[in-house]
Amino acid sequence: MALKYGDFSGRGPIREGTQRCGRPVRIAGRAHPTKGALVNKGELIDQVATELKTSKSEAARAVEAVVACISKGVKKEDKVAIAGFGTFLKKRRAARSGVNPFTKQPIKIAASRTCGFKPAASFKGSL
């Protein structure tokens, strides 16, 4: 039995014919086709190659270089600002208490760091 998107209670795309415990298995990580597209790294590389009229391998090197520079900059300087696009920031989350959803017991969540993005006003205005 081949299953298609929308089968199995409308909970997302399903691998055709794959079942676990008699139930179809959903494929994770893709956006709903009518609610907007998700652009992954491969699709971004394809778009850069098309825009620059260059090979995919050169476009991949360019995308990798940009991602690496942003990552290094955020790690080293705490923020990377790209004029007209936005700012990547290193954020710190304070330690806090939470609740284990399975046992309902209170737990302590350690302090952590994450990366955030603040879009530039001109970028937000163009949306």
C-alpha cells in the first residue's frame, strides 16, 4: 500500500510503504507544501550557483565560507553584523527551573548559550 502526503491524520509527509507497529512513519524536517517552503543548504547552493552563473561546487564553497565566517565571528566577537541584512548575536540563557513533562517533577535547567538573529530594518521592511 503506497501512502502519500496527507494520509495518516494529516500529520505530514509519509515515507511510502514504511510502517512501524502497523502505523506509517512520518518524514520530519520539511514544511507543509501550502504553508511556505523550507530552503535547505543544498537548495541555497543551487540558487547561488544559478544567480552567479557558476558551478555548484564553487557555489558550495562560497556558501560554506560565509557560514564558517559567521560562525567564527559569533564565537569570537559575540556578534556579526551584515549591513542591510541583520545581526547574528550570541545570547546567554540564565539557569532556570522547569518541569519534566513525563514525570511532572521539577528540574533545574542549566545556563546555556545560543545564537540569535536580529533582522535589519531595511530587510524587515522588504518583507
